[in-house]
Amino acid sequence: MDDVLLSVSDFVALTNQTLEYAYPLVQVEGEVAEFRVAQGKWVSFKLKDEGAIVNCFTALAQMRTPLENGMRVIVVAAPRLNNKGYFNLNLRAVKPVGEGSIKKGFELLKAKLEKEGLFAEERKRSLPRVPKRVAVVTSTESAAYADFIKIINERWGGLEVEVAHTQVQGVPAPDQMIRAIRYFNSLDSLPEVLIIIRGGGSAEDLSTFNDEPLVRAIAESRIPTLVGVGHEVDHTLADMVSDVRAATPTDAAQILVPDRQEIIRGARAQANSVGYLLTQAIDNYSRQTKDNLGVAFARIQQKLDDTFERLGILRVAVAQLNPENVLRRGYALLRGEQTVGAILEIETAVHIIKAEVKDVRSK
Amino acid sequence: MSDQSKQENKSVQEKLTDLSELVGWFQGASFKLETALDKFKAAEVLAEEIEKDLTKLKNDIKIVKKRFDSEE
């Protein structure tokens, strides 16, 4: 090439062609310095280590994780020489690495989304108690998926499950999951629940679920979301933004459907309780009937007693009025006309006497 | 459609609701001893059907054919 004379523009173009051929994409790890956002659209920073420094450039819209100076990141980028003679890494992806940087990226994005109200309780929708049709986004090759299906099959039946197979870690994972979420949300008949699951992994593996566009896609889902990622102790922005957070994929299955054995036990208990209520009602009725009969008998008895008492009094009164009793006391009964010369009949207790009237005077 | 086939076509959820309503009837003001035995028998049948339905039902799991590794 030393005998070929190039213009500056040709040299830049040739260099870029060579770079594109030799290094279409490179992955470089370093520390972020001089992080800047220009015109609210363009992001630039320097990636450095102890021995060297390189410029990095991208559009703000392509940034999936907030950055800060001092964070350790891996960038996936195309090396380019620009027309002003500056060598840049044109970024395709930036991923925090190392526990400190991942945590920092998580905290920055969490604060940003929290400010927008994406984690607010009032946004949370409840899931149907017994859904009929659900959608799952996960890797169908994972143990987490196998566990999830095993648990829902054990617990429930009659559920229609549509599964979108995606990667759940690595650079392509967030976009694949976003496409799957959008696919289910575009269906004419929406599933009742959208479940996103992944088993445990390193902080770096799980950082897929702290990807800003993925978190926003979950927040925007028209279908209520249930997210179970990692283990109990793992918290990702995806599960924080979801309508319902499950601690693990197994927990997601338990939240999603009731346990049929519990329902069978409950139904049996309800039928038994109806039997008990029926027996109780019969007992109550028979006790009430007995009580009522008792009251009726007591009333009849009372009435009879009253009547007998009255009868006794009347009998005494009648006895007192009996003329025989009066005659026995020495009185006599007189029959006939009270005129002089008339014959009268006189009845005493023991005799009937005939007598002539000799005189009649007024008293 | 007969009452029996109507009952058979009901979902587990509907049958669970029916069972709860029956329990409610026994505890409510409309309770009548004359009809209680029939209602009790109905509750037992419902509980049996719920158990049978739940035991035989299987989930239908389908993997979506569409690929999500690139924009179409």
C-alpha cells in the first residue's frame, strides 16, 4: 500500500472497511469515565483501564442501563474512525459487570422508574383466581420451565398454556422476551395472565431482567403479569414492575392456579357442613315441636283444671240450692191456695202433711 | 336440555359457586326443612362431581411456533 496515494477521506473509508472486515463487533471491558449526554440524544463516554482509553458513542435511545462514571462495563461495539480523525467504539450494547457495577446500574434504573411511578401499588392488577388461558415467556429448555409445568399439572387441570420460547440470559434475551410479550399482547383474544419465569443464576445472568426496555414492556403489558425470576432472595426490576411478583418459578405456578386437592377437600367439607346443618335443623325442628306440644298440653291441662274448679264451685252452689237440703234444715214446703177452707199440702224432710187453712192474714 | 346435562356442562368454577350457594341457603332465611333433604343430596352430588372433574382435567400446553430471536 505504500505506493498508493490516498485522499484523507479514502484513508478513513479504507480504515473503516478494514476494521469492519477484521472486527465487525468487539467486546471490550473497562471503566466508564467522562460520561455525557448531548442534546438529550447522544451518549458519549470514555472506556479506560490502567493502560489505555477509548471513546465510546451511541444514541441515548439505545442505552438499556443507566451509566455513571466509575462503573465497570462490557461494551459490544463496532470500532470506527470518524471523519474528524477520532477513533470511536460505536456501541451496540453496554452491560455493567461485577457486583458493584451491576448493583449501581440496578439502583440508578430503579430510581428512574420509581420516579415515573412504575412500581406504584395502584398500578398493580390482580390475577384471576382460576384462569383458563395463560401465556408463558421463558426458555423451554430450562429446569425452571420443567418445574413450572410439573407444578401446574399437579395442582390444576383444564388450563390452556401458550409458551413462547426465548433466551433468558445474554445480550439477545431482553429483545426476545420483549418480542414475545408484544406478540401475546397483539393477539385478538388476550390470555388472562402473562407469566415470565427463569431459574436462579448469577447476578450477571439475572441482570437481563433489569434491562430498561424489557422492564417497560412488562409495565406496558395489557395482560396482567406474573414474574418469577431466580430465588427468593433475588430481586429484579422485572419482578418489581410486574403486577404480581413470585419468589421463584415454582412459586409462580402456585400463585397462578389453586391446588385441586385443596378444592376437593373444601368441596367435601362444604357438603359435610350441609349434612351437619340439615341434622341440626331436624334436631331444632323436633325440639321446637316437642316444646310446642308441651306448651299445648300444659294449656289444655290448665283449662281442664280451671273447668273442674268451676264445676266444683257450681256443684256446691247447686247443692246449697237443693230444696231437700232446705227441708233437712227444718223448713217445709207448702203447696196449695192460701184461702180459708182450702186444703194445703205440707212437705217436710220426712213427711207429707195435708192441712186445712183456718185463717189468712196480711203481715 | 335436561337439568342433568345442564349440570354436566357447567365448569368446575360454576359448580363451586353452586355449592357455596347451597351452603348459603342452609344458613339463610329461605331455609325450609321440606326442601332441605333435596338440597343436601344436590350438595353431595356437586362435591362428587367437582372431585371427578378436577381429577380428570388435564392442562393443554402449546409451544408457540413463532420465533422471537429476530424481528420479522
